[in-house]
Amino acid sequence: MKAQGPIRVTRKHPSASIGISIRRILKSALALGTGTSLFAVATAHAEDQTSNVEEVVVSATRRDTAIQDIPYNISAISATRLEDNHVQSFSDLTKMISGISFVDSGPAARSNIVLRGINANATNQQGNSGPLSTVSPVSTYIGETPLFLSLQVDDIERVEVLRGPQGTLYGSGSLAGTLRLIPKKPDPSGFHAEVSGDVAGVDETNQLNRSFSGMVNIPLASTMAFRVAAGYEHYAGFIDENYIVKLGAPSTATHSPVGIPVPADPSNPIFSGLVFDPKQNANDADLWHVRASFLFQPNEAFSALLTYYHQVDTSYGVQAHSPNFSGSVDTPPADNPYYSADYPVSFPTGGTIFPHNQNYDANDSFLLDQKRHADLVSADLSYSFGFASVSSSTSYYKDVGNNVEDGTGLLTLYPDFYGFIPRMVDYETTSDEEKGLVEELRLVSKSGGLFDYVLGLFYQKIDSTTGEMQWVPGQTYFGGLTGYAGANADTLGDVNVIGSSSTSFKDRAIFGELTWHITPAWQVTGGLRFFKQDFSIYNSTAFPFCGPACSSIDDQLGTTVTQKGYAVNDHISKLNTSYKLSDALNVYFNYAEGFRRGGANGLPVSGPFAGNPALLVYKPDKTKNYEVGAKGLLGPMRYSAALFYINWDDFQVDATSIAAASRIAVNGSKARSKGVELELDGNLSQHLTYTLGYSYARAEVARDFTVYDLDTSAQLVGLVTSRAGDPLPNAPRTSATAAADYTHAAPFLSGWSMRWHLDASYRSSTLSQLLSTNPDNPPPFKIPGFTIWDASLNLFDAGGLYTSLYVQNLFNALGETGGTDRGAVGIRAEQFFIGRPRTVGLKVGYSF
């Protein structure tokens, strides 16, 4: 466990010993299975006979098809594998899929998924506090709804990973692939229920993870059923926030939500340093979720599935650390024009001494507070006419977030703008809301004829709003003490920035694929998608600190308004062919175009914080994906091998404008990615099964480019710039996954079975952002490669009772997945996102 107190004198190591709570769990589990398991290993004899590999059927092509017959690269993860890997969060899920990269910023992470190296965003653009400007290059489906949530993975039938664009087969377009999470449906055949509880100890903390979940399936008649699955997860915190600033009573300034930072010497309110109120294990989180579904299927031709999904996330702190931080960060006296005998210390931290950090220590001035709740309602209807079936998927969702954030580190880089006020901290609140309506109508022919077809209509409308309030607590008070004018005290006092934005997006598309079965072994498929998209934005940003001098509409709040939109009509295509050389070998070629919508930025284009008007609109970007591969069965082994090459035009990059520090998206030039993907799974014996995955992707900029913005002196400077051959960020060259399960009868426990499970995931090093040719831009930092090992011992009987002793991150690897270094935001705001430390848990459940 960690030592208590705000000051550390020794540096923590990622292989720190497991705490007392974990040892208690281990002791409790020994009697349940460890001793008998060791006996089983010692007495088990080698199995020479192998069994056939189990068939995996997926619905990726809108028909139930064996995975080895799908003529492009696809992976499927079963419910059993999800259980064995103890997958609860989206981060857990991505570690099971080779070729996927994901910034793990905590249980509620909303980072974009990176597949096949298609990414240009920096790893600090992780999207926890609100949606990014760009949408993910990988479309995500929950059931039949294209929507990305920080989903808790529970009661899932399987997960399908479709590599390459799928815009001619699915309503939601994509650049690099589609990820489908397919929940279990209600079952009219009988009553089913399941309950489980889980407790786990976590290294670096004296707290426990804990969770419970339940499911009940109730047949209401032979033609209808109702199913409810619900759960709760508490994630123990393990990050220490040593520099939480102690605040006094709220100031007398108008609209001040928090108090003025308390001085270390109350008799000297200007020159005294900060007082800290540290918090240990700050980054805990609580997540509640429920899914209720009703199925009505009166005959084989018709079915109706109604689903309601609700999730509430509350998380604190940040799953990141700042191990390189040490010493005072005061502004040098030479930079402070107020420095004199009357001002004997330099601001903004007033002579505060900051002790050095170590691993698992963070630097926030306020404890971050993130609250989200999401609701999804969907209706899926299907009717078969015999020769074809028609289906309709209608969904409405609402995703809302409210957050407390800290921008102190960045603001302290500009103390002159704020008059060098002492003990400067930045307190921010943000909110975001997204509402979406989706309709996808499909006509799917019956398979088995000379021609197969899928024809679809798609409509999507998304409305979103965001809001921001930024305070510098005490700036009015300090301005009065020092004689500096400070904030616009007559209007909003300590309020520094007020921002609001609303966007509207519509997508209408017709899409489809036609397959010609030239022979029983040879098929050719063509696909097209025609679409029309509209996007508009209204943005208002006010700078009360600056007042009328910063306004584009000449008001006292310093308000600037931006209103912009764009529209596009376009199409994409697909060509695919495959040939079955035998029942065990299917070879294919696939060409597919991907498309991602563009948008408009809420960028001020007048006043002292004006940006380049050319950046008001960012264009759609496209990919052209070429893939050749082979897949099939070889005895007890299923295999898949693919080579891919991707051209990416006008690639989008999330960035921050120079003058106003607004979140915007811009277009780069050209990029490309090429690589290989391999998957193997099968049986080594009657009892031993395995899965292996490997991916290599060389993703890089293909043409020199520079995106220009205006600086605070209205001069054009390079905002985003890179050269041909530079690697794309957050795109590891190599990644791999492996898992093995050994199942046998449990000795001394009649009717019980035992399954040993071991899995590992590896990703190589990568860069945090694009390289820049502009010497004033900070260089990217290297994100080291790492390997995560998990293991579990599972016991279950025919009556439905089961238990699992598991270890996640077995060797306590310090897996950094992204972050921001001091070159971009200063030493106070430097941080690196990390995975969770070693976790040892015991899960017990009962299904009946």
C-alpha cells in the first residue's frame, strides 16, 4: 500500500507489493480451488486426440454466416471469452483485439478507437470532458444503434470487429472499421436468471473494487419474453492528488462558485504561498447500468424487439500521473514587471514550494468531477417475405455530461495576461448534451440463389450543445489589493471565460450490396452508398476579464459569435471477390472506400483572440482500403491472414486554436497505412483451447503539409505541420494478443469443472502526436510499449454455481497509453494516462 501524506521521499515502483486486502482474497480462495487444481495439473495426462474447432457464426453481413466464410477480416469475441477475461469496461475489451489502440483515461473513457493505424489526433485529445470535434474513424454499434458510449460490458452475446470501411453495408459510415456489441435477447423458451458479485484488491491503494450484477429472463408466453440486466461497479482510486488547493469561503465577487485560495500566512494575503489539501486514491469511479428488453415473436416471419438502456457514470480525479514534476514553478522574477521591494516574490504561485512527485501522483489544483448519464431507446422490427426480409431499426438516445475541470497548469504559462495575480488557479465547469435519432431500414434477400442483395436507407439527426464557465478564483479580490484592474468586477467578477456552442448534423443515405455467385465457390460483390450530409454550428465565447476590447458585438462581456455550416453530397463504393479453393481455404480480395463527415468550428474570427477564417470549416476525409487475405480451417485450427494498404486523403486532426485556445478540427494532407493481420484459434487437445492475434501497421504521413492559424499578433503561423514519412500518433506498429484455456473435471468435487485461463496483450511504442516542422511547436513524446498479462482459475458446476479467482495486470505493468507533456502545456499540467495496477479479485455467481 502507499505511504500516507502529501510528501514522498522514495519513488514508487510499478511492481509494488500487493496490499493486505489482496492477501485476504487469496487466502479465502485457496480452500475453494487452488489445492485441488494443483492435484489436477500433476495428474493430468497429455491428450493426443484433438477435436474439431467450434464453429463461430456472425451476423456481420446481415445474414448468419460462419466467420471463415466472410470475405474480409473480421474477429468475434464470445460471451465466454468476455467472462474469462473479466471484461467490464471498454478499455478491457480493446485489450482483447489486436490492432486496436485506445487511450485508457479511466472507466468512463470516451477516446476514439484507432484501428489499422488510422489516427492523426494527439493522445491528449481523449474526450472525457465532452465530445471531440472529429468523430471516431471506427463506427460503434450497440445492438443496431450507431452510438459510442463508455459502455459497461455486461450480458453481451458477442462482439464483432469488422476491419475496413462498412458504409455500403451499415448505415453509419466509417474510415477504418466497425465495432458491434450484440446484447443477448429475451428468450421465450424458459425462465433464466443470474446473479454475481465481485470484490478485488488493487495495488497502490487500500481500497477495494467491488461490483454486482444480475439478469432475469421471463417468458410471458410462448411468443414473448422480457429480459432485464443491471449492474454496479465501483473502481477503487489509486492516484494521489497531492496539490489540491485549499480554498476559503466564496469571495464577494459576483458569481464565484468557490473560495479564494487560502494563504499560508493569513497576515500576508498577497505574498503567501498556497496551502494544499491532498487527497489519496482520488480517482475512484461508480457506474450503474440497466438494460431492459422485450421480444414479441408470434411466428417465424415476424419479430419485434424493444430495448431501453440507461447508464450513470460518476468519476473523480484523473487516471493519469505526473512523475516528472518536482520543485517550485514560480514565474521568474525577471518576467514579472511588478517584482520589486514591494513585491518580493514572483507570482502566480506566491513562493509555493511543490515537493517532487513519483509514479501514481498527479498535479490537479481541484479534484476533477465527471458525471454522465445516457439513455437509449430502440425498436427493432423484422418481417420475412420468404424471398427476402425487411427490417427496421429506430433509435433515440440522449447522452449528458457535467464536469469540474482544472486548467491551472495552462493558465500559469500566461501570468502577464492576468496581471501576475498571486496564487492563481483556474476552476472550470463544462457541460455537454447530445441527442440522436437514427432510422435504418434494410431489405435483405434470402441466401442460396444466384444473386444476394442488401439494400438500406439510413437517416440520422444529431443535435448537441456544450457549455463552459471558467473562473480565476480571487482575481477581483487580488486586483483590489495590488491595484491591478483585474476582472470585470461590475459584470461577472471572477468569471474569466463563458462559452456555449450548439451543433446540428443530418445524414441521409441509400446503401447496398449485390453479390453474384458465379459458381458455388466463386462470388463477386459490389457495393455503393449515396449520401447527403448537413452540419451547422452556433458558437458564443465571452471574455469578461477582457471586456468590450475582446467583443465582436461591442458588449461588456467581451462576446464573440461564430455561426457557420456546410453541406456535402457524395458517394463511396466497394468491390469484393472471394474463391473457396476448398472447404478449408477461402481466399479473397476487398476494395472499400471509407468516409467521415466534416464540420464547422466555433472559432472566433474577430477581436484579439481571432483565428484564421480559413479554419471555420473542415472537410470530410476519405480512405481507400485494399485488402487480400485467406481464411479457413486446418484440422482443429481456424486461421485468418490479411494484407492491407490504405490511402487516407484530407485526414482530420483535432487541434487547439492559438489565440483563443478553442477546440477545433482541421484537415491535413495525405496519409497511408499498410500492414498484416493474423489470427489463429482452435484446440490443442480435448481440454486445451487457444486464440492468437497479431497485427503490424506502418501508418505515416504521405505528403508534407502545414495548417496555418493566427497568433495573438494576427500573424499566420503553423498550427499543425508535418512531413512525408512521419509516423501517425497513437498507432503502434505491432500489437498482439494471446489466450489459452485448459478445462477439466475438478478433482474431489463431483459434478464440478475447472478452467484455467491465461491471456496477454502487447502493443509496441508509439508517439503522442504528429511530428512538427515548426520549431515553436512542442515535439511529441514517446509512449513506451508494454505487455499486460491476466490469469484466472474458474470453477463451475452443472447446477449453475461458479466462482473465479483472477488477476488482472499480473506483473503490474505501468502501461502508459497517452497524455500531454510539459512542452505543450507547461510543467504543472504535464500528465500521462496509465492503465490500472495489478488487481486480484474473487467473483462468485449463480445462474438458474
